[in-house]
Amino acid sequence: MNCRRRIWNRNPVLMLSATIAALALFSGCTVENSGATLPAPPSSTVPSANSANSIFFDIDPVNSSMTVKADYIRAGVGAQEFLLNPAFTVTEMVVDGHQINPASVMTPVAVPFVDGYVANDYRLTQFTTSLHIEYTGTLSGSTGSTRYATETIGPDFTFLRWETFCYPLFSPASGLADALNVPIDLSMSVEVPTGYSVQFSSDTQSTQDLGNRTTVFTTAAKMNLGSFAAAIAQFQDAHLASGDYYLLSTTDMSAAVKTIDPVMNQAYQFLDQTYGARTFTMKLRVVQIPSSLGSFAVTDQHMAFDETISYADPTSLQPLIHEFIHLGWNPMPPADSSVQQSRFFDEALTVYLTYRTMASIVGDLSAASELAGFTNLRGYAVADLAPIKDWGVQGQGDLSYTIGALCLFKLSRLMGVAAFDAATRQYLTDYQATPVDFAKFCAEYESHSDNPQQVQQFFQTWIYSTAYTSQISLTN
Ligand SMILES: [Zn+2]
């Protein structure tokens, strides 16, 4: 159920990761996002071979390798320094028309996404007009810049994502984080053997048949550097009422086709009626990924990379429903990225609402068995736990999947489920387009209670102090 997409660095000095997290487009678990304000989806322009900046991935799934050609203009990227995954070998670099030795401009640098992550930093002092780069290598699954963002290249499945620095991430003097959320004119294309399909985190704009190979293009218009992901496999396609599903070849399609629409329809009805209608239809794009890679949602595309293992029965769809809730029933994240990193406003709510939604679909769940995970301390000692409002700065945001969700469960018990649901419905309406924070969250639920002082006291215990640590259980 965890869209384990981001990890917060415990070291508050490393603000880059914090900022990037707040900027990232994916909700996750985003994406799990729970992301920041999203740019408009790319317009459906025809991909242009003459786009100022272009990246071409040539994927060789059988040999688990890829070769990349990238072209940029200086004005198009606004920086002359970029980071690239250290697993790659740069085989050619042409700057302003002059061939240079890549090793002469490269330095390994620590990137503050996770402790110990090192990327290759290329500093191009001569780059004033154009840059051409070619590089090759493999992605083993061990070179992601966050521990939840795993990449892979292989015959069964290939996953490219920006967090693994699989393409140059230009870093202006003000820092990489500033660059990730700035739309640039960027054309991405991926060539794969015929039979494979490519699912981008953005619109696919066209495909070109090359005989035994196929090239798939996306986003010739404005695209953020920090928003690219592509899943490549021999997907089985199912175009259902609830969405377009691209499932792995190992998935039982006939069972999936029977199960998905009824279950997603029930989920939609419950969420719509309980927490507010959404203007989007329930038409999703769902791309199944292997379960080790971490689900996340892409808000502006209304899509999910989904690590649901089987779609054969209602209970098994829980990871997908979690992502669906991120897409439709999360508030706008706090403006302050260190507050956002508590993951309280996206993950705690989403885990709790997933529990409620699943209960509505499969019948009354036993809270004791279903919510047992909520009390999991994820390796923390009780004595180390910070007040929930400080989880972001303390690097304890992972606890929102468990203790944060437990907080909401306890709150619903205290207020009564009907009052809690009414408060949640109004909260999601009020903060659909306005960034939320802890004070706003608390005020909303206090105002919907018959006993505001009691709810206020609850928040003193659960949000503003560590008194909650003595109440981490499912009783009361
Ligand atoms: Zn999530």
C-alpha cells in the first residue's frame, strides 16, 4: 500500500532533498503526491525532431543496457553543469562544436538525496551554445538517488526515472532543486524492440515503426526536468470503463478484467459520496510495475505506476486504491517543504482513507487486524519519536504510513465517524487549491466537532507533543 516514493533525509542541513521532495510531481506515495502544484499537461503538439533539447534512449532489454544521445542548447537549460548516474560511461561529448574528453570535466560529487549517494558532476566551462552527449551503461537497481526510487533494465521490465539520474540533470548555481520544477523545452524519445511498449509519465505523442524496432516520442512542449518516468515492457493492454490498464505479461488478464471495474467503481462511489465529488472522471491510466519498485501516482496525468501484484480479487487492489486516493482526495501540500515532509497530509490521510475504502468494498474490516500495521514504529524507538508536527524536520515522515494513520483513526473514534467524514470532506474542499498546514488541519476538525475543546486537547496530544507515544494502540 505504500507508495514509497520519497525519503526524507534526517539531516536538516541537506535541504536539497527537502526541496526536491516538495517539488516532485509524483504523489506517492506523490506523488505518492501529494505533490506540489503541477504544471499544465504538455499540449498535444507534434513532436519535433528540431526541439531545442532532446534525449533519445535506445533500450536493449535483452542485454540489460541502454545507449543515450542527448542534445541541448545553453539557453534551453540555463546552466552549464549537470549530474549523471555514475553507472554510465560517457562515450562522446561535443561542446560548442568541439569534441572534448568527458573525464576532463567530470568530478564525482555527493548528492544530498540520501547519505552516500554519489553522482558524476560535469562542469562545462566552455558551454555557450550547444552540447551533444552520448553515454551507455546499465541500471542495476542500486543507483537510485533515493532508496525508494529504483530503476532497472531487463527483458521483463525496464524502468527509467529522473531520481536515478538516467539523463543529465542540469544544476544552476542556485542548486539542482531549482531546476527540477522549471519547465524546459525537452523532447524525449525511447527506442525499443518491436513488441515492447513504453508508458511515459507524460503523454505519448507518437510512435514510429522502424521494422524490428519502435521509437516512442513524448513531450516536445514544456516539460520539467524532474518529472520523467518511463516503464517499458511487453504489456497486456486492457481498456476498461475505469481506465486504461497496462499489465505485466505475468498477470492473469481474464481475472483482472472481471475484477477491476466493479472494484474501482465501488471505490469511486464511496470516495465521491463520502469525501466529495471530483471533477475528473474515474478514467485512469494504470501501469503495473514489479512489486519491488514502489508505486507512485502522477497527478497531472491522472495515472499511477502501480505495484499491485494481482488484480484477481478486491483485496488485492489495495495498492491501486491507495494511488487512486492520492490522485483525487489529497489536500494541496503545505507550502513549506519541511512541513510537507511529515507526509501527514498525504500519506497518513491516504492510508486511513484506503482502510475506509477497502472496508466499504469488502465489508466491515476488523480494525484490530487491518490496522495492526498502524502501530508499527518502523524501527524507531518510542523515546525517539518527535511530535507529528516536527516529523518533517526530524526525518520521521515514514511514520505517517502507520502512526499518522493511527492518529486519524483515533480522531475518527473521538469525533464519531460521521463528523470525521464531514470534516474531511470540507477539509479536502477547502484545501483543494490552497496549501494546507497543521494549524489549518486542526482548525477544520475542531470546527466540525460537537466538543471542540476535546478535539483541541487531542491535537495537543497527537500533533503538538509526544504525549501520543503512550497511546500507540488500537484501543480507545
Ligand atoms: Zn502513498
